Amino acid sequence: MTTRPYRQGIPEEILALSHERDLLRRKGQYDRADILKQQLEEAGYAVKDNPHGAHLVILPSILVDGTQYRTARQLPSLLNEPDLCTFSINILAQNGNEQARRCVESVLQFAGTTSLEIMLIDNSSQDGFDSWAERLHERDARVHVVSTTRKVGMAEAYNLGFQQSRGHYILLLDTNAELTGDIFTALEQVLSDPEVGLAGPRGLRTEDMRHFEETTEDEAEVIDGRCMAFPRALLKKAGLLDEGYRYPDFMDVDFSFAIRDAELNVLRVPDLPIIFHPASIYAGLSDAEHTRITKRNFYRYLSKWGDRDDLLLGEYDEDEEDEDDDEDEE
């Protein structure tokens, strides 16, 4: 028997359709049941099966500059569309109004002559950020607002912005970041190399795929997700962010190794004029809950990349080692 969601509001015809699907599943008619499940999802409802029957969850709607899409699935992807600018700066806000405004204003202040757009992703904020973002959009055509009617995971929220971006490069910028000068010229110069897939001011290295340390070398294995830039076209090769990451821990590590798996370099760009203020993404969560989330994300990353030692940076290439051996023999 189909059960109602915790929040009321599902029409009777949708409940009837879900009940019909329950009956089909009991009769073993799974192919027909899957057709009804698809119809339910297209109508905007996630189906969670349990022993007592399906539980329906209302999916969040997505608004892009005021245009509403019933579900994220109905949001058109613009990844195959031509570039309209050099950078698409994706900034995700979820109840961090002051920090997000400071970040956005610093981007606009130091944009200079850089051709850019700002994708403000409002993850169902309740602190007035949505109103401020809409007013900014009305004043500045470079600013676009992508908002969700219900909070979604961080990777899923960023992916909404990525799919609407039209810049040659995408810059993911944390709301706690503040520009103090032009970072775009240096990033564009590094990313113009076709062998570079990811760049940012803070790089990490690892020897065992499990422990990461900050590096001062130019080449890194991971770029800190608080500020990382990459060619938009690369998303068609490396894929979007893994939406299993509802919180940021190891999301940037996962994406960095997806870039390296595409046989592209990951480079640190030192001395960028940017500062990072203390993060508040876990405000309101207990230490135990934060630890649980971090472990879950770590094991998600590890299950995908933990045995990929071939993606690690060596001290030198094997070809260079062979050349050194030959010189010693001579």
C-alpha cells in the first residue's frame, strides 16, 4: 500500500498511480511497474520502495532566472552549447547570506575586463539570500540565479549550475572565499594549456590515496574545492560531480582524480590574490555527525579510486629513470 510523505500535498491521482504500481509489483509485473515509476518521477516524485509499499517524496523544483522546472531532470543541459564568455563562476549559497554576498561582490569588484558570468546557486536558503540574488540579477546581466525549492546535496546543487554555465572555463568558488585582486588572468593562462584539466591556488599530494598533505609543488594530485577551475568541455569527458556527496568532504578529491583519469594534469597556481575565511558549512552539526559524514564520504571516494595507484604522481618518470641508468653505465 502506498504511503503518503511526511509532508502533505501529493494529489490523489498520483497516489492512485503509485498504488497501481504497488499491485503490479506484487504480481511480478516489474516491467509495467517500471513504466509507472518513470511516470511518477516525470511528474516530480521520487519513489522509495519498502515492504509496506512505495513511499513518495516530492522532488525539489528548480528555478533559473525565474523560469521554473518541475524537477532537476527537466532542467535542460547547456553543456553542448557554444561558449558565451571566458569564465562561469559557480557560487553555492545555503544559509550563508553575508559570506556569499562578500564573495560575489569581490568577484564583481575584481572582474576587470574578464568576460564572465556568475551562477548563484541558492540551495533553498532561508536567510534572505534569494531576494538579494534576484535583485542583483535584475541589475547585472552577468548574474544568473539557480535556486532549489528544497535543499539538495552539495554536488547535485553544483551540477545544476554547471549544466547552465556557458563559460569556456568553470570556476567553482566557495562562499568563504574573497578575492583581493585579479585571479582570472593567471587561471586562464594555466588552463589554456590543453594538457591541463584542473587548476587552483591550493594543491594536495598523497602517497597512498588515503592521506593528503598540502604541497608547494606546481603539480598536484588534488585541487582544494574551495577554488578550482577547469574547462567546461571537460565535463563531457570526466563527468559531473558525483551526487553521492551531499557535503564537500572528499568531493574535490573525487573530482580531481576523475580529471587525472582523463589523462590531464592538475596544477597549483600559487600566489593568487584570494583569502579564505573560516568555513561554516557544518554549523549546527555535532562533532559526531561531522565525523560520520567525513567517514562516509571518504569511503565513497576510496571505493572508486583507492586502488588507482597509477594516478599518483611519481618523483620522476620511468623513461627518465632509464635514461639515468644508461648514463651511469656509460
